[in-house]
Amino acid sequence: RNRRRRPGAGAVLRGASLHGAVAGHVSPHQVGVGDLLAAARLAGTLPDQVALIAIQPEAIEIGLDPTPVVAAAIPEAVAAVEREVLAMAAARAALTSVPGA
């Protein structure tokens, strides 16, 4: 947990900030986002643009439901995903509309 961010705070991670944030593990048995990105890179399937939408947890414990603070942040996280997808699609369309690209 990043104690500098308040629980429920959202973040969009890209590039170096994404790779730095997903580098660690809670457990040596955990397969995390960093492992998935590394596997995609090795397989040659990692997209040029990758973004991770994050919500700062209030607590990390075993359970199925988010805490109320995190649940309240989910609609904004969904909106952030929508904005990222639209921005990536626009960037891709701009690249493909350039002659010779």
C-alpha cells in the first residue's frame, strides 16, 4: 500500500510509472500484473500502449467485496478506463491515417 495516497484515490499508470508500480510481489507465489506484462513482452504481444487504472486500497485482506471507500471509487475508475480506451483508439487512428505509417 502506498501510504502517500488516500484510500479510494484513483490513478492512471503508464510507461515507467506503470512498470515501477507493478514490479513487486506480496507473496513469492503471487503472479502479478508485472509478471503478465513481462510474459507479454517476451511473447512479443505487449501492445505499444499499456495503461493500468488503479484504486488505492483501504485495506488488503482476504474477502470478496471491496471496502465502501473503494466501492465508491469504482465508477470513476470505469470512466478512466473509458477515457483511456478512447484516447488510445484516437492515437491509433491518427497513426493509421498518416500515409506511410
